[in-house]
Amino acid sequence: MSMNGVYIRLTPSELTRALHDPSWAMEYVDGLLEAESDLEQLPSTARSHRTHGAWHALHFLLRRRGFPVDIVHGEEGMPGTQDRGGHGPPRCVTPDRVRIAADALSALSPAELIEGVTPGQLADAGVYPISQWADEHSLGLVTGVYPSLVAFFRTTALRGHALLVWVD
């Protein structure tokens, strides 16, 4: 089983409730993930999004470019939540920070994201999954998920929503 980057879109009132009632938040998240697990939804309608195994490469590549928001691990802690997959509990990205991230993501093409980086550099940096970075085409793992991530963030920002983020 591989690790995945997971995003859940929350309205501001859902975020407020989640921050005050972590058990409700985790039940809500689990129900939402289950409801959307078998559906192929567009980023504009989905309430959840996964970056699959590209999460760590996205983190590496965005940090390298001085990205203004930690969209891979989230920014603000969720009091009272438990680790969901070995990389810590869910964290949130507030609507204002989602808007900043959406603008920055939209301004960065997939080609620009990976510009000047080789798969060997990802392997040398220990970027998960290390076995993935075997040839020059392996950066397609990142560029393949990037457009839907950008669309998901744009939709989230346009709706004034927040995100819960974690790696599981």
C-alpha cells in the first residue's frame, strides 16, 4: 500500500465545527471519503482530492520554489485529532491561505514545477517513493496529478472554502 496526499474541502462553518469537535470532523471526513471513493468527480465538484504517491515530490518541488503555503502537510494544527497515516494528524489551510495557494499554483505550470530537476535528485533527496525515480519519464507522476490539484485549489478558493490536509 502506498502513501497518499489527501485533501478535504470544508465550508467555513464546517471548519469551525471541525476545530471545535474533532470527533465530528473525523467522522465527517471518513464518510466523505467513503462516499466519493467510487466516484470519478471533477475537481470542481469533488469535496475530496488525492495526490497519490506524488505528495512528497510535490512537497520537495514546491519548497524548492519557495511556495508561500504548505499545501502538502497543511499549516494549522487540528486540536484533538489523531495521526491518520504516520505523518501526523490532519492540518488545515484557511480560506485566505487557500486563495494564496490557488493563485500561486495557477501561475506555475507543470513544466515550470519540475524545471531543472532530475529524477536522480528526487531519489538522492529521499523523496517517496524512492523506487519511482528510476528514469527521466518518472517526473510524470508529479506532472500527471498537478493539473487536477490546481483545479481543486481554484474551486476551493472560488467557493471561499478551507482544506483539511494529511498524508495517509
